[in-house]
Amino acid sequence: MQSSFTDLEYAAKKKLTRRDRFLAEIDAVTPWAALAAELEPFYPKGKGRGRPPIGLERMLRMYVAQQCFGLSDEGIEDAIYDSQSIRSFVGIDLGREDAPDATTLLKFRRLLETHELTRKIFETINRQLAEKGLLMREGTIVDATLIAAPPSTKNRDKARDPDMHQTKKGNQWYFGMKAHIGVDADSGFVHTVLATSANVADVTEAHALLHGEETIAFGDAGYQGVEKREEGRGSDVDWQVAMKRGKRKALPDDEYGRALDTFEQAKASLRAKVEHPFHVIKNLFKHRKTRYRGLPKNAAQLFSLFGLANLMLARRRLLTCDAQGAS
């Protein structure tokens, strides 16, 4: 397709913005062909009368941009018109065509939710990482994070989201949901995602976060007693769970106590990798609050977010692998 004057002027600019670099990296590391192949059987073919559907890859790119910038359906539509970098990423030339509207993206999202295709997106990304040798299987780190939900009752039902609940952490009450993840202990990439309401205890979901091939698993003090639970009986996994803070503070100031404290520090340094995916989705993708009503829709979004988070965490290694392969 011939470039417009606007595209040529934008390509000739001297400074690359952070958004330009961010989108260029996402574009380079995302396995677009593999993702399109997974979604294509479920995407409308446009047979018969009526307007033909927009290309699958274009809608997929619009959806990925929406998740990466934490935008609503209307917000990403406006962003395409406002930002040349996002237009280039999605593949829109406003001189020849309009951007897909918010309703079109809404229908695409519902298609993904109905057929559980966000899980396929997550699994396809992880399969690509495994093929490049970036996912190991020996160990898993488990953790959970709270994601707030709007507590307002100013809606049609005059009630809060019934799928969300409140929980107390420290002296603070939170209303929303929890995202539970299992992370590869070697690479730090997420291999399992679960979503529950906020009042579900972390330890009850621990065994569901294992892929079954690990020999060791790590968790913070909230997973105390995990090895004694019914669902874990017969498992050969060696659980390394953090000591409770009060017990650790009470360790004796002798050789034995200092050795135990050093061991706890080593376990904590290993568990630190589980915080990186949370950092990406909360701080980089701005997903600090649920966008949709109901647990199923928000759970479906988590698969997309953590799949893209894996790509962001792996981007330097993926780009290095591609560069070596090209040379």
C-alpha cells in the first residue's frame, strides 16, 4: 500500500517517543501469525449480504493496543484518531479509511470471551516462549494480587458487582477480585492464571496454580500449611513457604537463627520474580481496577494481560534470539 504524506512525514521525524519504542517492541515480539491462526476459525467470514468484516489481524492489533494502554473501547477508538503511532501499529490510514469503531471492538471482545479465546492467546504466547527455550518446568512461584472493583451502586441494578467481594489486608478493607498466578521459577513468566473474588484465601488456590511437572514450589507466608491440604496429598512437590513475619522476628540471635534468616532471604529473592508480571499489568498496562462487570469477563481479560506481560518481560531475549537467527 502506498504511504500517505502524513505517514512519510511521521516516519521522517528525528525523535522516537517512548510510545513509538513500546509499540515497536510489542509489534516485533508478538506472534501475530500464530495468534491469527488460533482465532481464525471463530472469526466471521463475511459470506452473504452486508458489510464484510474488518480484517482479523487489524482487530487483533486494536485489541492488543487497548490492553497495553488500559483503554476503554471508546478510548482506543479516540486514541487511533489522536495518535499516529497507534494508527501505524493497528494499520490504519485515515486518508483512505476510518478506524474501527467502539461497537466493532466490543463485538470482537465478546467473541473472544464467548469462545474462551483469550486463554488461547495466553497459551499460544507461552508455547512460542517454550519453543525458544525461555520456559522451564522445574519450579513454580505462586502469588496473588488484589484488583479493585468500583464499589459504587449508581448503576441500573442499584447494587455492587455480585461477583466481587471485600477482604481485609492489614488494617485496610478492599473490594474487588484476586488474580492468582503461577510463575516459572527460572524465567519469571506466568504459566497459569486464575481469577476469584477477593475474599478467597490464597492458599486454597495454590495447587491449581501448578502445571504438574515441577519438583519445587515457592510461596509467601500466606501459603502456610499448603502441603497439608487435601488437594495436595500424594504430590511430590517440595513447598518452600516463607516464615511468618512474627516468627522470623523472634528468631534467636545465634548461629542457628542467623542461618534461618539467611535462608528466608534467599527464598524471598527467588519469590521476587512473581512481582514482575504484577508490575507490568498494574503499572505499565494501568490495570489497577476491573473494567467489566462480572468475574468471567474480567478473568478473560487477565489471560490477555498476562500473555502480553510475558512478551514484555521476554522482549529483550526474544529480540536477541531473532537477531541471532537473522544473522
